Amino acid sequence: MAEIIEKLITTDEIKTDEYLVNMGPQHPSTHGVLRLLVKLEGEIVHNVEPHIGYIHSGIEKMSEALSYPQIIHLTDRMDYLSAHMNNEAVCLCIEDALQVQVPERVKYIRTIIDELQRLASHQLWWCASGMDLGALTAFFYGLRDREDILDIFEETCGARLTLNYSVPGGVMFDIHPNFQAKVKAFIKKFRKILPEYDKLLTGNIIFQNRTKGVGILSKEDAIAYGVTGPTGRASGFSCDVRKHHPYSAYPYIKFDEKVGTDGDCFMRWKLRMDEMRESLNIIEQLIDNIPEGDYALKMKGVIKLPEGEFYQRVETARGEFGVYIVSDGKKNPYRVKYRSPGFSNLFAINHIAKKWKIADLVAIMATFDLVIPDIDR
Amino acid sequence: MTNEQLIEHLSAAFPDAVVKQGKQYPEITVSKEILHAFMKNLKSDTKLAFDYLVCESGVDYPAFIQVVYHIESTSLQHFLIVKCNTENRETAVLDTVMDIWPTAEFHEREIYDLLGITFNHHTDLRRLFLDDTWGHPLRKDFKDDIHVVER
């Protein structure tokens, strides 16, 4: 049967014309306002051209008119699922430029919040991409468990999504007295829930057929297109900034960098599931050992960076996030550039979606874990 | 390679270029004439093997516009910053590096959109975020009475 269909498609008998379809900007599987101009022949994708800029908010331009503590909370609004990592990147960059050493306590708190944020982000990715592939139940499970992390955030820093918790020299408030107990309770609970996640989707034969062998990104292409994060690591590109350029409390702990081999949708899926387990391990190593001390350094009222250029990279839930600050010695930055992981990741989609069906394009986008404000900035 | 070895190797290979140790990473400034050949060499030289373009950004200075490339080698784990200046702000033209690192195609489209630098030999140089009614917002002399409030 397959041979007959193959023959029919390749001969001109049932060949259709190529046509263009707009996927988005309001398509549910684009997770935001992304428009893909898809060139199709029948159901087969021939070309995918991303059109972005629908929520370009000019954060880099705005930053030029703001002071350093003010630009931090604009970074929340880029990749809102990795809000704290973005805050931390700017803070680390400023601290590095000013040559200040933050207290050990701050490093531990930041790393724990980082990993909680990564878990929350991966939970939302897990449930939303389940929904993209037609498994709606996953959505409710994921959001239910994410609520626990957001409650912990709310108790400690008042916000649930746009944390704005890191400030230059430390964190805004000390952790809540319940913080450690609640995090430990969450880890215990979530370790029991993770096998359920696997049972629901990873082992599901329909799900496996939709993802295994689909949308393969080779290691060479991942490097050439700058695809980082779990998406790049699933292709075998060892690019974990936490491992290669450790910051905050990452040098003190033992953890594995998960690297995959296949580079298909299923590998990207599995890698993020493994990363959730690894995040739990990281938090467990830190949560009981938070050193006593100040939660922030006393910084000057007006922060002025010395003249020069500073680059800081951190690992967000989506990949490598970079901050490039050019300072001319005034209280505003001369130029700020954010290297957002989603931007580089997005443009690899065209390369790997060719010759796949349009339903596979949805699977590819789901496992790429795109957040559009991160791309548009 | 360590930073010192990297600087030594680059100064020997490119006597015209200015190599110095920056605050964090080695920095090299090349002229726009040799930019493409220099970048190609960075990738193909097995001792350097810079295969990963991390970030490409444009900075508007009073006399010229500068493009800054943050490049890393995934196999040898070293990091380099390459800078290249345009001749002046009016005729801002540089060669593309998209044939060396495909990711540069979109970084360069962003720079073209926001800073107005034209890249020679770029196959698809169109605006990325904004429509044609806009100027180039990241230039320092950009004026927009509606969206930008001057204090």
C-alpha cells in the first residue's frame, strides 16, 4: 500500500500545486503570536518561514534610557517562564563589572530558585506540548503541579510569574521561614508524580509514534544554528552553561549534564523529563546547606558601571541566555543586547521540518519549547 | 587553548589585526576588508575550530557602527570576541558571515532591521521585527515623537 501511495505521489497523477498557509499568529500550537508561513504540497511541508515581531517591545532600546536596577525587571517580560534566570544574568553581569563578591547565601538562594523555575517551566512545557499532540489530560496535571512551585515563589518574593527577585548584590528579600520545608515537601511529592508523567505520555504508543524519528536535528546543524538548551543537547551538542561556565552555586554541586544522541522529537522530550529529575537532585543538595549570612550586599544608590563591555551567559530553561552590556561610565547602559535562546532555536525549525507532514511540524514546535516574547524581545 | 595561547596564535596568524585581552575574553578588531576571510579561517583552522556563533550584536558609536561577534569553539572550549567597524554611519556595509555560521542569517537580519547595517552577499536581507515605516530604532539619533519620551 505504502509503495502505491509513494508511486502516486511521485508521479504527476495526484500531484497538487504548492500552496502557502499561514500558521498563526493566533494558532494555539505556536504558543504566542508567532506566524509561520508554511509552503505545502498536500500535507507535506516544503518550507517554513517564521514571521516574528508581533510583540517586539523594544526592550533593548528602552534599557538605554533606564538605570541598571530598572532594566532587570524588563528581562522578566522576555522569557517569562525563565524570569529568574534572566534577572540573574543581568545581576551577574553587573556584579562582574563592579567586581563585587555576593555572599554565599545569595548564591545558594539564586541557584535553588533557578532550578525551581526550570522545573516550573518544564512542567508547563510538558503539559502544553502534550496538549499540542492531542493529549489534553496532561495539561491539567502539569498546571496542578506547577501551582505548588508558584506558591513557593509567591510566599518568598510576592510574585508568581515575573519574579524580579534578584537585585545587583543579592536578592530582594530573605527567603520565607517556610521556604525550606515547602521545597522539601514539594520534592518529595514531585518525585512520586514524575513516574505518572511518564506513564501518561512517554510510554504511550500513540505519543511515541508521533515523536520517534520525527524532526531529526543533527549535532552539526545544532551547532551551526546555535541551538542550545535541552533542544541542542538532545542532538548531542554539549552546551550546558551550568557545566561549562559555572556561576552562582553550580560549582559546588554534583550534577550530570544530560546529553542525548538521536536529536528527534522523542529525544528532546525525554531529555527534558531527565532534566526535571536532575533539577530535583540539584535542589536536594542545596536546600539543607543554605549558609547563614546576609541576603544582599549594601550597594550604592546609583549604580554606575565602569567603562567597557561585559558579557554574561546563563542557562535558562530554553538554552543559553547572554547579556552583553556596553557601558560608557554613566548610570544608564550605552547599549544592551540580549542573546535569547529562543531566537536561535526558532530558525532551525525550517531546516528540520522539510519533507515532514504538517502534523509533525506541530510536534517539532512543541518539543522546541518556544516562548515568543523571548524571541521578539 | 588558554586565553594567552589564543592571543599569541591570533597575533602570529594575523599581524594586521589588533588583539588584546579584554576584561573577560580575548578581543580582536579586524578591518572590514578582511572580515570574511578572517572569519572563515577561524572556523577552518583546526587549532581554533570556532564553530559556534553565540551572539552577534551591533553597537552604534558616534563615528561608526560596530558589529560584535561572540564566538566559541565547542570542541576546544575557548571563546573569542571579534569586532568590526563600518566605514562610517551613513554607508554602513559589511560582509555577511551567514555562509560560515547559518545562525548569522537571522542575527544579521535583526541588525539590519534595528541598526541599518547592510550585509553584502546576504541571501535574504529583509526586516525582521518592524515594518518599512520605521527607521532604525537602535541608532542613537533615532527620533520617534509618538513612542519615545524624552526626559
